[in-house]
Amino acid sequence: MSPFIRIILLTIFLICAGSLIYAVYLQLIDHLLPCPLCVAQRLSYWVIGLTAMIAVAHNPRPLGRRLYSGVMMIVALAGGGVAARHSWLIRYPESFECGISPEEKLLNSLPIARWWPTMFEANGGCSESSWELMSLTLPDWSAILFVLLATLSGYTLLTRQR
């Protein structure tokens, strides 16, 4: 694997790690409770970051690199879809309230939610938003990051080794 691809994969990992650290900061310091959609986005960041780190450590041949990149791209697109849905729910809260829903029960019953409840236990409401930066909510920024992650993953998927 070329050094440039390794740098991209490390960048992907750092974006995911930074996003997760900031999410925990907002939860513990600013008391913003994560909803089921937030937890789904956190899981996506977790899977993408872990996959990027495994790819760097494994240093695979082109087929393996494409497999890792494909997984990261699919998960990034799925996370972006969840973030877009979350953004929509914040703007139109009357359309759907996810409160205590089957999604919340499912996410809270996962072993990872019991293993690390601070990170992966859903307690908040999906339509609540008190955090904004430049008129964009947290799910808006998350969607932007997922598009960036999908783009970087797509680049590593489609680039040819020299």
C-alpha cells in the first residue's frame, strides 16, 4: 500500500476518533443525551475508524485494500443517510418522534451498549437539538463528515497502485 493511501486511512481514523471523542464530550460536559439515531451514527464512526486502522495495520494487497475501502464507503453512506434523516427530524419534529422506539430498544440491547453505555446507550430524543454551529446542527455536520469519509474511502477504493 502506498504511503499516500496509508495517510488517507489514518486521516479517516482520526476523523472518526475525533468525532467520537467530541460526541462523548458533548454528552458528558454539555449533557446532550444521544438518541437512537445518534448512537447509529456513533456505531458508523466506530466501524469506519476501526476498519481504517485494521487496513493500515494489515497493509493489504490491492484486493484487500479495495475490500476495506468498500466496507468503509458503504458504512459511511449508511451513516450519512442516518445523519440526513436525523437532520430532517430536527427540522420537522412533528413528522416523527423516535423517543422510546423499537430502534432504541434494539440499540440498547446490543452487547456494545452494555459494554460501553456512555458511548452507545440511546437516551435522548431525536427531534431535540440545542447545539448549532454556523446554523448547522450536529447531524448536519455529521452528514458532511460522512460525505467526506465516503469520498476518501471511494478514493482509496478506486485509486490504482503504482
